[in-house]
Amino acid sequence: MNQMDSLNTKPSAKVKIIKRYQNRKLYDTKQSCYVTLDDIAKMIRSNEEVMVIDNKSKNDITAATLTQIIFESEKKASQYAPLFTLREIIQHGNGSISSYLAKLGAFPIDYMTKQAAVTVNVERASTDDIKQNLENRVASAARLNTADATSKVVAEKATVLPGSSQEEETPNLPLPTSSNQNFNQ
């Protein structure tokens, strides 16, 4: 997969979609089965295009997943990268391999600015989605309140007998008599 292709967050028809669930399980949507990081690594090695999507947020987490695959293979490797290289990454890339490689010029010149623009657009889209969801919920609550108020009025009118008025509904209490006044003293 070309580095510039990874900027495009919409999958093409030949891209294999892997969903990552909250329990960290990975699900291959084409073959309808669960897969492991090793399976994804094999797919990448056989030149298959793979996109990993977080099932809940619908965000593209392919880069993070591939980084995790690299990390896991480093843990299994019999030889590690030289310590001076690892120190360089931490000192000059703030611990990020991507930042370090960008400083080395491993990416096209405009890659980082395009990647930042894609991130901003994704964040803006998710903010718009949240705003729209909130507006829909407020409108729905307003409709429910209007329906509740209408049903209360209907219920109140239904309790009034035909030919009587609202005032007649409350019974008149007898006025205190002199015997009741003695009680209060």
C-alpha cells in the first residue's frame, strides 16, 4: 500500500476490513471470522490491503494496529535494534517512531501536513455528528414534552363531567360553627 493511499480513510472494494471490538478481538468482515495480529501480519506480507476500524467509534486504527504488530514482533525477535538507535528515537522523536522517521525524511514532504489535515477533518466530522445527535435528542425531548402536556390537558378535560364546570369539581367545605370553635381553643 502506498504511503499516500493511507491518507484516504475510505476503503476501496479490494481492501479487507477488520473490525476491532472493545474486547480487543479482531473480526475479518470478508471471511466472517476472528483473526489475530499474526493473521493480519500474514495478510500484509501477502500484499493484501487491510484496514482496521474501531467498531464503536468507526475510526481507522490501521496505523496503531500495524505499530502493535511491529512491537509484538520486536518482542519475539532474537535480536533487538541497537540501543543507540532506540535512544535516538526516544531523544529525537519523543519516543515516537513516526516522528523520528519523519525527521529522517522517510515520508514524502507533504505527508505530515496532509495527515494532520485528515485528522482535523475526522475530528470536525465527529464533532458535527455529536452536535447533530444532541440536536436530535433535544428535539425528540421537546416533542415528548409537548405530547405529555397535550395528554395532560386531554386527561383533565376527560375528568370533567359534561354539563359541569371545573369549579364545581372541588367540594365546598362547611364553614366553622360555634361548636367547632370551642374545639380549637
